[in-house]
Amino acid sequence: MTDSDWLSRHTPPPPKELAAAIRAALKTRNITSDAPSPAELLETAQWLLEKVLQTEVETRDSALDLLTADALVTYALEVANDASSESGEFAVRAIRTLAASGKQGGTAPGVSPRGD
């Protein structure tokens, strides 16, 4: 991806550090398209979420990873909405995918299953 990629053209543009983290996550997953699909964006968000759930969640790196995952899910839903009449189905799939990530990763250190 380049500085003229889809993310650079997004309005409003994400903050520079978040944009860099999004690009790095996509690159790590070998997604180099100038227009990633909703599925690619969602899969990358899921990968990041699972990564965070397997580490210490109190670190700054975890916070950026969580923000990046959130942004990727948001962009996945936006792209799906713009590209298809099946965006509602994609949204349901996204929620199920992310919920399954939490179950697979177990409970993160220091996080109660009840949220206390």
C-alpha cells in the first residue's frame, strides 16, 4: 500500500499513528491491495483482537492494537455497506466472528469474564 491508498483517501482521515498501525497490520497479514475487501479488514481486526487477548492488555501497544482493530471493523462495515446490499448479513457475521475471538482467546490477564 502507498500513501495514496484507500486509507489516505478516507474522509476524515485517521490520525497518523492509527493509519500507520492499520497499514502495518494489513501488511503483516499480506494484504497489499489498495482496496481491501470487508472480509480482509475483518480478518485483520480479528487477528489483532486475538493477539491482544493473548498478551498483557494494560500496555500502550495493546491500546493501539485495540484501537486499530476497532478502526478495521468500522472500515470493514463501511466498505461492506458501500459495496453490497448484503451489508446487514456482513454485520451479523462480523459480530459473530469477533465474539468467537473472545471465546477462543479465553479471558485476558486481569480481565474478569463478568467485566468487573
